[in-house]
Amino acid sequence: MKYSFTSIGKVLTIVIYPVLIYFIFTVLATTDLFVANLLLLVPTLVNGVLLFSFGRTLVYPPTVIEKIAGKMTKNLSGNEVLYCKNVTVVWCLFFTLNGSMALFLAFFFSLEVWTLYNGVVAYGLMGLLFLVEFIYRHWRFRRLVGTPLDLLLRRIFPPPATNAN
């Protein structure tokens, strides 16, 4: 009997997450210093989970970004699907670098530096990446999808002129 990747993933998620959470809380209850140091690894783990989630869709399409774009726009062109794949790769790269930086800071820098990066800088970089991609996508494809910013984007990036003659 053949099982699909998604059904196995769902079963693993349902079984492994509660066991993992139980294990974490059991271990965390042992020592305060261990708890404090382990909690410094949470941003790295979150970035690892996001990297896995986004990276898996590169192997088993459609990509996460394509799914989100498909919810906003029903019919994506071939160029838009390829663009979505490339954006997914960019996010995977971001999660790799961000998680690596969080791990590096957890082991080699003070709590203040770790807190500044993971509490402010990482979110600022994530927001900047999202904003730059959002603006670039609207410039490149000139497709308005019903966001509150459509009026502004239409003024900044007008639709390409068509030759009716």
C-alpha cells in the first residue's frame, strides 16, 4: 500500500509534536540554566521549521508562495509560477541565514545582542524582504489583486499601454 507524502506528514505531525512538546517541558523542568540556554535556540528552531516547510514545497510543488498567490489570483501565468518558485527559494535562503545568525548569537554573544537581533532586527529584515518583494512583484507583473494598496500601486506602476490601432 502506497502512502502519500502529505498523509505521512500529517500523521508524523500529529504524533511527533505532542511527544516533542512533552520532552521539551520535561527537560526544561530539570535546571534553570539549561532552560535559559535552550530557550535561546527557539528562533533557530522556528527558522528551521519554516525552512523545511518552504523547502519541501520546492520538491513537492506547488510552492508555498504559489499557493498564497493562487488564493489572491485564480489564474497564474507560467512566468508568475516560476517567479513564485524563485521567491520561495529567496525565503528559504532568508530562513537559513536568519536561523544561522540566531544560532551564532545564542552561543557567542550576550543576551542583549541576541535579544536585539531576534526581537527587532530579524523582524525588520523579514518585513523589508516582504515589502521589497511585494513592490517588485507589482512593478514586474502590474497585476492588481484587491489589496488596500492597489490605488497607490496603480499610480506608481500604471498598467502597460496597449496599442488599440
